[in-house]
Amino acid sequence: MQIMLKIAIAICNGIYGIHKLFPVRNRIAMVSRQSSTLTLDMRLLKEELERQNPEVEILTLNRMIPPGLAGKIKYLWYMVTREMHVFATSRVVLLEGYCINASILHHRKELSIIQLWHALGVLKQFGYYAVGTEEGHSEALAKAMHMHENYEYAICSSEFCRPYYAKAFRMPESRVKVCPLPRTDLLTDREYRRRKREEIIRRYPELGKRPNVLYAPTFRNGEDITEHLDSLFEAFNYEEYNLIVKLHPVDRTGIHRDEIFECPEFTAMELFSLTDALITDYSSIIYEAAAAEIPIYLYTFDLDRYLERRGFIIDFMKDIPLEKYREPTELLERVYEDVKRRAEGADMCPDENRSFIEKYVQPGTGNTRRLAEWVLQELAKSGNS
């Protein structure tokens, strides 16, 4: 296996050598497999880069790895043609997650690869923290694939998170920059949330008639949680509340319930604009919801199993000051009670929640502007090297 990987990587670098014969353009490339369309962070950053420097060339590549053998063969062709060519002819490449070409190829010295990472804060294990876990890769495979190598910089959301990101990507802390992702600028933007709420209600009028509970669980690779989802869905009070379910983008579990809203046109963060309560589990969406001052409840029906399969970087029980529930009935009773109290004017975001979010996500606005300024500085440095 190791020999085959070495041969494959050598072949890839041979192909890449041909791409590197083409001239380098003064270009920023945004490469992502998080979605087949431009993610919110990349869109906001692209717009700000173009505002600050209208002459800058920005190219976006967005393609998820499709299921099935035929889909993966097409993706491999895309990797060795379009994606490789963009790496070979750009000065700055921005990523949102692990990218094979970023790690295995021998890049030009002047290319700056910046890992933005798609999640805020630190919670479940990722990067090299996840190596050797049941859901992660083996140490041997991570080494053979040069996992998370070649990053010039990585971005994290607070000073507290910096050492964890450095360890996850095996890079010096000095090369981990603190700047929350662009989407954080929208979490406290009341005008944005008002407009987004109106847009969603125009599409789904029922969401404007009752309180809305958003359920957004994390992705469990290879685990069937249908039984637990059904328990929650069957216990829910659909007469008085709306239930919106947003599964992870790569989760192919079908909901198949007419009474549940899935709202495929909108992201979970966009749905915050009309969310009265968020139910999740081990997802970093808790940091976004906390910043938006949305009450959060954790449905941790498989906590012991999740600890065994994936695990956390921090102490989940001690460091996350949110109530955790194993049974849906008790969870929903608390949600309904708090939604009613909030409607009566009660503050459902205590001070400990506010200090908790500031620990993991640096407070303040203007993050998109600052990140764009820094990326343009990196582009200028690359052009002078």
C-alpha cells in the first residue's frame, strides 16, 4: 500500500511538473471541497478582496468528492487537470479543509497556501488530533499522504485556539494567525438577519407563524443514528412549534417526514435569523449560535460511543457550559419552557455563555476586512519573492 501511494504521488508530481511550465498569474485561488458552490466565508472574502483591490484576479474551485467509483474517477481527473493547473499558476491558494493536491505536490517556492479551515473554535478532534482514532486515518497513511503539509499559514478564531490549530496541522504557532472567519461578521448584524428572515419566510410562510427549533447534528462517519433521530422527531410537538432539520452537507441520511422543514436553499447560519432554539450535539455550530445569542441544547444520545470513535480536543463535559440531554422528551420539555420564557422577555443567554464564546471566538466585527487585507499582503509578498 505504501509503495503504491509513493508511486501515485510521484506520478502526480510528474504531471504537476508539466503544469508548472505555464507562467504564474498574479492570482488568488479559492479551493474547496466543502461544497459544490461557493461557501459563505469564501463568498464574503471574495467580495471584500474585490472591493479592496478591483484589479486582483480571483478564481474559485468548488467540488465535493462524489459517491461511487465513476464519480471518484471524474474527481481524480479534475484533480490532475484543473485543480493542479490552478495550484501551479497561482500565487496564493486559500483552503477550507484538507486538500490532497495542497499536501502531496512539490509547489513553487513563491506559492502561499493558507488554511482557513471551515469550523470555528475547537471541539471535536481534527487534523492530526484525529489520526489513529476510529473515524480518522492511520498514522502511516497520514504520513504517506503528507497530510496538512505545505501550509504557509493557518487561521484560527481566538488566541486560546492557536496552539490547538498548530498541533492539528503540525506547524509552528507563529504561523497560525488569529482572525475569526468572515461569516462571524453576520452573526450580530441585525439588518442582515432581518433581511434573511424575511427572505426565508417568503419561501416558507409557516416558519413565520410559530416558534422555530433548529436541529443541526454533527456528521457521524459510518454510524446509523436513524433510531435516535426518529425518537426526537416522534417526541416533537408539531402543533405549537416548527422543526427545521439541517444535516451535515455530506450526510446522506434521508428525513422523509412531511412535518419537518429541511430548507435546502438556506444554510444553518442563515436559518439563525428565525431560530428560537438550536439543538445540536458535538458540532462547532455551537460557537456560531452562541455569538448570535441563540439558546443551545445538546442532544448527546451517543456521547460514550462518540468519545470512543472520535473524541474531543477539550473536555466536553467541563469546558462546554451547555446542558446535555440523552433523552429527547426531557430535552424538548426544556426547549419549550425556555422558548416561552424568552418570548416573555427572559434573557436566555447568561453571562457564562457570553464569556464562553469570547474564549473560542475573538469578539468584534470587521473580520472579513482584516482577513482580506492580510491575504492581499501575502499576494504582494509572493509577487516580490
